[in-house]
Amino acid sequence: MSVGEDSFLDTTANLVGILIILVVIVGAKTKVEAEAYGRGLVKDDRAEELEEPLQKAQALEQSLVQQAVNIAEYELETEYRRLERNAILEKVVLARQQADEKLSSLNSKQRDAVQQDQIIHRLQSEIEAAIQEKGTDTAADRPEIVLEHLPTPMARTVFQKEVHLMLRQGKVTVVPWDRLVDVLKQQIPLAAQRQASRNALEDTVGPVGGFLMRYRMASIPGGFELDRFELEPTSAIPAESLDDALRDTSRLGIELASRNPRETVVTVWVYPDSFDDFRKLKAGLFSTGFLCAARPLPDNVRIGASPRGTRSSAQ
């Protein structure tokens, strides 16, 4: 074999060796890239699986934070109302003490004059009562008709702010309507997200101010809408007698003290056993400048509302 042929064979052998090395390198690189690509797919699948629980956890955390803020605000408002009520009571006690001190500072003649004025006033009241009784006796054959008139005879539909009361068994209870609705607005998105596959959603809010709110959501394309809600009183419901409720230092008095009568209507959910008490409550509220809207309820029917309901009519 000649020298030229040896050189050609050597060159060919070298080229084959180089090709083999290149094939090995390319194969190894392809394997590494394939493994990396496979790991990337696994990571993407895991990320997608974890994304939804992470969003739910974040939404739940935000809701808990908001609820904590609401509770703190409610406690602050309650403490403010308590201090405000105590301040009013202190003023009343101070006024009484000043009156007693002023009366005790009078001499005997002045005290006798005050007592005589009181006696004269009492005698005048007795005389007027006797005259009225005598007039009734002379007209005993005619029934007495008492006409009580309250202004604003034309009903007006309520579009402004409302304060809700429950009148039952002669007791008045301030219904925390706005606070319950605010809590409901915060809870609905989470409840809808947890039960997105259902046709209807039912849950409970509270208790707030002695009431539980039981609500029902109906499924619509793209989400849920409120069907209706009902308020259920608890055993810890704060109720006041009618006479106590009409005082300035009562829960109702404190609630109305922060309201503008021109913008606020008092809606009274009244049960059959308290229809007579409603007129007295209405007259008492009118004397303070507030209009009243009656919402009669049958026995064993809860206070409730729905988007299809009617608005109150103030009278």
C-alpha cells in the first residue's frame, strides 16, 4: 500500500471518530434538555394546582382581617355610645343635684311658697278633672269620641336612610340592619366561591346586636344573586319597654341622636300584639321630628327582605 493511501485511510478514520464524538455529545445534550423540559412541565402543573388554593387562602385571610377591623370598629363605637350615655346621665344627675341644692338654700318662707305653689297646682288639676267628670256625667247617654290627629297624612315612599325597630309584646328593639347588611356583603363572595357548583346557597351571619341573619343566594349566569334574607332574634336580644324606649337615654334615643330627622325614617316591624303600642310609639317619634313607617307582621313570621320587596311608606 502506498503512502497516499495510508494518509487517506488515516484521514477517514479521524473523520469517523470525530462524527462519533459529535453524535455522543448531541445525544447527551438532547437528553439533558429533555429532562429539563420534563421538569418544567411538572413544575407548571404543580403551580397551576397550587394557584387556586393560594387565591382562596389569600381571600380568606383578607376577609378575616376585614372582620377583625369591623369588630374593632364596632367595639369602639359601642364604647363611644356608652361614654356618651354616661355623660348624659351625669348631666341629669348634676341638674337634679343643683335643683336640690337650690331648694335647700331657700329659707323657710321661700320653701313654704314653693310648697304652696305645688298644692295650688295639684288643686287646679283636681278641679279640672272634676269639671271634666261632671261634663261626662251630664252627657252619659252620648259616647265620647276622641279624634287624634298626627300631621303628614299623605304617605311618602322611603328613599332615604332608615332606622329599623321591632315592636313585639310591647317591647322595642333596635334592629342592627345596616351592620348585618355590611357583614353579609363581606361574606357573600367567599361563600359563593366555596360553593360555586351549587344552584343555591344558604348560610347564616351573626349574631350581631341580638340577631342572626339567615340568607339565601340563587345561582345566575356568572355567579349568585341575593334571593332573600330573614332576621332571627336570639335570647340575648336587647329589648326596652315603650316608655323607656322614648327616653333620650335609651338605646333608641341614643341611636336617633346621631340621625337627621329630615333624612331618616324609622321603620317599625310591628306584630299583632303591639298594634296599639305602635300609635303611641309613632306619636312619641313624631314629637322628636321623626316620621314612622309601619311594617305589620303576622305571628311567627320573621323580619325579612328581598330585592323584589317594596319600600317602606312613612306617615
